[in-house]
Amino acid sequence: MKFRSSLCLRRTAAALAALSIAGSAFAFADDDARRAILDLRETVKAIQADLSVSKNAQMQLMTEINRLKEQNRHLTGQVEELYNALEMEKRSTRDLFGSLDSRVEAFEPQTVVINGESVTVDPKEKQAFDQNLEDQVNAQVNEYEKTLAKESEKEIAKYQEDCNAELAKLESAYNEKTESLAQEIFNNIIKE
């Protein structure tokens, strides 16, 4: 393309030079002037043809550039879609393997510490052990609750007896005080 534009520039310069030469009408004869005009016409036609080819080439390049831009946008969209699909697939796979691990773990031997020793046991044995331990703890808790309830009942009964005894003493003291106070008031009234 640069070659064509430099060729166009050369032809234009040649045409201008020919025009400037043609301007000196006295230097040329009629035949020379006609020949110069014909040459100039041919030069102008060649320049116009080159410009037409250049314009066509530019239009083709612009069309190709626009097509490539559109293709680039389309491919960028596809890449983004594929990236999102890949991320979703990764999450799905991670969830699937996590679920699978938890399900398979129920069947794999497990390491537990019993009396300070690490022992590998079957999951069913561990489950049975855990259930047995939970049953023992629940039985002990129930026994402690019963014992506590019995002791609490005894303590409450003793406390009630103590309270009743104290209440009886207070009532007796109150009654004695009331009688002596009533006797004193009666005696004071009689004296007056």
C-alpha cells in the first residue's frame, strides 16, 4: 500500500511538472503541447485508477477488520461462557466428592483413642461403642437424678420438720407473750 501511495505521489509530481512545463506555451510547439496534455490525461487516469484500487483495498481491509472484531467479540463471549461452565463444574465436582467422602468414610476403618492408645476399628464397632458409651452415660445420669431426688426429698422433709418445730416454738412463744401482754393490759386497766 505504501508502494502505491509513493507511486501516486511520483505520478502526481510528474503531472505537476508537466503542467508547469505546459504553462510555458512558448517553449513547446503545438504537437508537443498536445502530447503533453495527452500524457497528463493518461497520468491522471492512472492516478484515478490507483486511487480506485486503493479505496477498494481500504474498504476490503475495513470489512475484514470489522469481521475480525465481531469474531473476537464472539470468541470472548464463548471463552467467558466456558470459564463460567468450568467454575460451576468445579463446584459441582467438589460438592460431589465431599458428599462421596462423607458416605465412604462411614465404611472405612477409623482411628480412635481408647485408654491412651490409638486403635483402628471398624465403623460399626465405633458406632456400637459410641452408642454403648452414650447408654452408660444416660444410665449414670438417670441414677444420679434418682439419687439426687431421694436425697432432695429427705432434705426437704427434714427442713420441713425443722421449720415446723421452729414454727411451733414461735407460736408457743407468741401465745405466751400474748397472754402475758393481755394480762398486763388487763391489770393496767383494772388499776385505773
